[in-house]
Amino acid sequence: MCGIVGIWGDLPGKRPVVERGCERIKHRGPDSQGYWEDAQAGIALGHVRLAILDLSPAGHQPMVSACGRYVMVLNGEIYNHLELRAQLQARGEAPAWRGHSDTETVLAAFAAWGVERSLAAMTGMFAIALWDRRTRSLSLMRDRMGEKPLYLGYAAGNFVFGSELKAITAMPG
């Protein structure tokens, strides 16, 4: 199942806030919990993981793309990730794979093809938060049917999002 949490704004000390959000949705991902922050940009991402496709630490999130440009948290599953991986490899656009997770495949697709083309190629049920370190932009995405939840809003002037409202209520304000 997995769960994602994030906050973007000028709130200092984001780590305990995001970790509280992750604790509130730990039932979605009891196998591991991850945190990533770019303090200069004011963004922090959290993830609770239910390991299904890649049980190794190589599937841990938040995950940074091989090129270092993107950071992503994913809740869900990309059903055709092996096909996408094969396309990336056939075109010489694949990185040196670290593992076998759909998260890594999607990150490689975003790096090679951009967000819109990658989304058009993906089949699955998902909610994704993608941070572009170069453009300092955040993209939030859901599958076409909206099967995976993604709640968003503002709390105390900060943009917040999560897989459940419980995660967001951990945010100040």
C-alpha cells in the first residue's frame, strides 16, 4: 500500500513534522520509513513503505534519480514498469539499475522522457510526488482513475500533502 507525506514552505524543523505524519499512516507501510529534505528549497518528503516489488533496500523511498535531478515518493504500483524499463534500455536511456522497483523505473522515465510523456506511458494505480531539484518545482500526480488517494492543502502558509488526512493533521496550523 505505502504512504506519502510532504511539506513545502518556510516552516523550520520539518523532519519531526513529516515523521509524525508518517507515524500516523504507518499502517500503510510497516516495512520502512524514509525522509528527504532540501532545506534551501523548503521541501521535505516522507514515505512509509510496504515492500512488494523490490524487497531490498534498493527500493527505499524517498528515492533520488540516478542523474540526481529528481526526488520522488510513490504510493501504489506501476503495472507496466518492466515494459517501461525495457523501452528505456532498448533506447539507451536506462541508468545503471540499482534494484528492481517500479519507483526506480518511473524515475528513470521522468529523467529520460519528461513528466507528461512518462505519465502517458504508465499504467497502474499511484499517487506520486516528484521534486525537480533543477527547476525547484513539485509535481503531484495520480493515476487516471484516482484510485490512490492524495490529499493536499495549506497549513500555516505551507503547502502540505499526504496519502491520508491523518498525515496532514500532523502539520502545524
